[in-house]
Amino acid sequence: MSGLNTILFSAADNLRSKMDASEYKNYLLGLIFYKYLSDRLLVKVVELSEESLEEYYTADKQTELYKTLLADEDIKSDLIETLVDTLGYDIEPAYLFNVLTNQAKQNTFQLNDLNKAFIDLSTKYDQFNGLFDDVDLTSKKLGSDAQQRNITITEVIKKLNPINLLGHGGDVIGDAYEYLISQFASEAGKKAGEFYTPHEVSVMMARIAAMGQEDKKLFSVYDPTMGSGSLMLNVRNYIHHPESVKYHGQELNTTTFNLAKMNLILHGVDKEDMRLSNGDTLNKDWPTDEPYTFDSVLMNPPYSAKWSADDTFLDDSRFNRFGKLAPKSKADFAFLLHGLYHLKDSGTMAIVLPHGVLFRGAAEGVIRKKLLEDGSIDAVIGMPGNLFFGTTIPTVVIILKKNREKRDVLFIDASHDFIKGKSQNKLSIENIDKAVETYQNRESIEKYSYVASFEEIEANEFNLNIPRYVDTFEDEEAIEMGLVGDSIRKIRKEKEELESNLYEMVSSLQHSEEDEEWIKGALEVFKREK
């Protein structure tokens, strides 16, 4: 896996010096995605022709078979129809990735052919519409003229071609894709970090969201601020029927929306199992038609973002039960309430937010009180600082449920459990296991977790600040005064010996007449000190 990641990332070398990470990811990820589609189609052709992959083991051999089959008019239409039915697309032989690579090796590659390949897929099949828009092959950043741009993309294609994207099995290319996204997020900082939740945090949230629902034969997940889609995808690793998961997601940024679509496709999600929307989650509710409630809701929204908070939202069914709207300058509770509205009565929601939502007053205090009175807040997990790309602030993961019998809240202070990184902190498997197991057992552990009753929370005026419930203060060790006295006496003795040695050294110094006064002054100081 690490070898695959290394090769994928090295393909960016030709772009790294020309543009920043938030831009060159579009080219590299777009090309990887196209190669995956091309390779997948060729393997499917061999399968449909009932030939052996051992005989047709290279893309070039597979291409020759594909061309031969298409040349037979009796076979051509059925083959294309079957490819579209099973894969959802077809690609003309002239536009296959390995064909373009061979042209690159012979220095006959033309950018226009790659552009035609993208256009062909995007116009013929809805699921690819707009996915390649950010792979701008006319950008001057690739080169000052058409020839230079041709050379740049030629080198990237040649580097990508040897990778066997399908030979590594199931999810590996999707996971490598996730790895690359995390690398870009790290390099591009805040801008790229907006679309990526670190893998370890995703795992923790997914494990909790799936808990108690593992046996469901049909499982639905919803992320209204889906970014790259990584949060949604992690859920299937923790349920018993991963092939039956239905993915529902919304994303405001079009580039990031396309990234999520590619990511789901690369992870083998069929188009009928994904329902994705490119839109503003808060300003216009989505989805509004069935299904609009889900088994799990996972969210990592932009922290303390601005939103309209228009009075008309007081009539919105997502917010109208709470009496107040999240303030214009901090949409955190607007995102939370949106997600909770779309959660099934039997479901679990996990959302990452800044700590301010736990204790800020005014409208946020009113909303928080109502959530607690309803018993909707199940757990509050304090996370370490500097976990997320682009922000060093510590965050909190809030777990929500509907129709709980009790109104207690489990507090977990996991803020001290992390692996210190040079630029980013990380969670170890042990850190994640500890938090998840504590949540599952719902237990109070000294200096780590505490189950607070509703009455305790009410007595704290519905303030959920974690230190009010989990005391992590470490008492200082008692000091033995006898040892301190011994230490002081030892230091005084050493001081006297040093001063005596210095006095003797200064007294014995050979000096000129003009330094006589300085020497006398120094010796007087020593005498006074003694």
C-alpha cells in the first residue's frame, strides 16, 4: 500500500513546482480517476468476452481484444449496451488511458485527445457531468504554450500508467485516493482542510455511529457537509452488510462536490447507491423527499461559519422547535439541528464542532437547553488540539440520539490522548479504542470520563464545558521538607567553596598597577559575601 501511495504522490512532482497543492490535486486526482475508469472497462471487456485475464494480462492486449469485438457489428451494440448496464459508461478505444500513454511514450500525445475523452464521458453519462471541469488543460500554469502544457501532462500520464489500480483489490485505490487527499490537505492548509476529516477522527465517529446498528440489512448514511465523502465511506467498515449502504450527501463547493463523487465511485459505490447534491445545506433544506431521515448522520461542518439566520427560518421544520436561531456569525447549531432533523428515531449522529457550542449563551444557550431537556445529547467527547488541517483549535465530537429514555450525558475528555506530530497531531488506534469503548460501556473513569445526570447539568445552568464534569487536575507531589533542607545546606556549602576558590584565584592574579583598584574592589566584595 505504501508503495502505491509513493508512486501516486510522485506523479505530482511535475506539477508541484508550477502551482499550489489545492490546484494540482485537481489534475492528479482527475487523471487517476480517469485511469481507473479506463482500466476497469478493459477488465470488464475480458470478463464479458469469457476470455482469461491470464492471457489478456496487459492493458494493451485487452485493448486489442476490445477493438476486435467492436469491429464485429453483430457484437458491437450488445457489448456497449452491456458495458453501460454493468459499469454505467463506455469509452472509445482511442480515448483509453493506456492508448494515450503509448502516444505519450512516442511523443505523439495531444492534450486535445485527453480533453475529448473527458468531454465524451461527461456529455454521455450524467454521473460524470462536471467531474473533469477542474482539470483545466488550457491553464498557463501547466506551461506557457501548448507544447509545454503537452509535455507536463505527458510526464504525469507516463508516471501514472504503470500502477495497477485494479490489481490491488477492492478499496485500495479508493484508500490511496483518500491518502492523496490527506496529503493535499496537509500541503494546502486551511483551504484544502475544509474538505477533509482526518482518517482517525472519521474512524472514531463511524464506529460510534454504527454501534448497535451493525446487523441492519439496509443502512443509510447522510453527511450534509460531505467534503470528500470520507466520513460517509468509513461507516461501511463497521457494519455487517457494507454492500447495502445508501450514501446521501450535500456539498456547497462544486470542486469538492466533484471530488466526493469521484471518491465514492473509486470506492466501488454504484450510482444507484449514492444520492448527492451540490448546494447550500442551511439555506435550502435537502433532501425533502423520501428518504429524508437516515440511520446515521455524520458531519464535520465549517466551524463558526456565517449564515443568513433570516427570521423566516423560525418557521423551518428543522429549527422551529427550538425557539431561537443560531447567530448569524456562528452557524454551528444550525448545522447540528439540520443533521438532527434528518436522523431516524433509531439512528445515531456524530458531529465535530468547536468547544464554544458547549458553553456560549444567548440563542445558543436556549438551543442547548432544549436539546438537553429533550435528551438529544448523548455524549460529548473532547478531542486534542491540532488534529484538523488548517486549524490548531481543540474540537469536540457531540453524539446525538432521539427518543432516549434518560437525559444524562456522557463526558469524555480525550484531549490528552494523541501522538504528537511535527505539524499535525494524530490519534493512535489505542486512543480511538479507549474513547469508543468508554462510550460503549458508558462508564465514569477517573480523570477521563463521567456520566452526568440531567439534574447535575441543570445545576450547572446547562453549561456542558467538559472540565465542569471531568476533573483532569493532577495534584502536585508532596514535598519532604527535610530533603529540601538538606539540599539547601548542600548548595550553601558548594557556594562557600566556590567563593573561597574564587577569592584565592583573584588574590593570586598577576596584575598591573592600573588594575590594583579593581582587584582590591573584587576582594572586598568576596569578604562581604563571606
